[in-house]
Amino acid sequence: MAKKRPFYIVKQDKDIIIVDKPAGLLAVPIPNSNAKNLFDLVADHLAKHGVRVGVVHRIDRYTSGLMAFAKNERAYNDLVSKFRNHEPKRTYLAVVRGIVEQDEGVLEHHLKLIKDGFRNIVVDPDEEGATPARLSYKVKERFWENTLVEVQLDTGLKNQIRVQFEEIGHQLVGDQHYAPEEEGEPLINRQALHAWKLAFKHPRHGKEVQFEAKIPADIMRLIDKFRWKKEAHSD
């Protein structure tokens, strides 16, 4: 019996491979660790076909969803440049605490990476190491005490969505790193964040390509439970 791959290939061609990363799997290797990571798994898979792979961006370990890899040097250089310039359209789904009142909005902060917990914090724009962070969001659904939002990343800093929503009082459900009180959340054991859609101009022909990752079961269970709770309170 063939061994099941621990990741799902959404699409691939001569130049790119788009993968749906499960939550809990590292995106790339980390120093002094033998923990499994998506880059090595994809590289091993493609090596069987004589193909070398390059990682062009990453998502958090406990975030699920789309990651793009390059299958040759030309595609790698093209995509790295695009992601560095924030050209790809990166759309996430997040479930946050509280009711987000505006139907849509823009969050702009300056973030700084600190060694304590290797995390980003919000700082004044003139502080040394401050980097601009910008995202836009739309409310997809309001529940009784929580909100499902669609988030468009305009920049791509570490933990950016988690940090910026926490800053405005809407921490992500299950995000124990930035909101320790979430450790007691029984419905999900990671931040409710999913890299849902990805679009960019293809490195070979220049036409826009779009990809989508199915919403994972743990986030769907969370949404269903919150819908049920809202309906129960509205009766």
C-alpha cells in the first residue's frame, strides 16, 4: 500500500508546486531541530523525479493553508522577487474574539521582532527596527461572541495577522502564543488561521493564476459551533 503524503498538492506544473500545509507542520527547517517540515517533505517528493525545489515564502507552523514552491531557478528568482515586493494576493480566513463592528477596514501598525519568544510586537514608527505592517479585512460572518474575517495581507511580516488583530482587541481564537488565555479553548488547539487563497502572475507566461485551499476540519468545527451558539441565543 502506498504511503500517504502528509501534505496535499493543490497544483503543479513545470515551474511551480502549490501545497496545502496542515497545521502543526513547520514550513521550513529550523536550526538544531529534526522536526518534520514541509520544505523537506516537498523536496524529497520531487527529488524522486529529479527536480530540485526552492521555497519562496512561508506561513506559521500552526497556520494551515497554501504555500508556493519553485521547481527551477528561473521560477524561484521570479517568485522570490514577487513575494519580496508583496505582489501576490494572499487571502486568509481567521476567527477572532469579539464582534468586529466595521464590515471592512484596514489595519496599519509598525512591528518589531524581539528575541523574547521570537515574536513581533507593535511599536512606535520611529523606534529602531520598526517595520510597517498593513492588511485589509472584510467581515464574512458574525457569531454570538466571535467573528469570521477574510484578511488580505498587504505586507508579509512574521505573525502579522495575529499581532495586528490582537492589538485592536480581537485576538485569534486558539492563539496561545499571543493570547495565553486561549490555552483553555476546547474547540481548537491552534490559532484559527488559514491561508485560504493565493494569486500571482505565473513566472513563465505572466498570466495570473489563482489557488484555493479547502477550509480544514478543525476550523469548520469551530465555525459550526459558533453558528449553533448564535442561533441558540437568537431563539
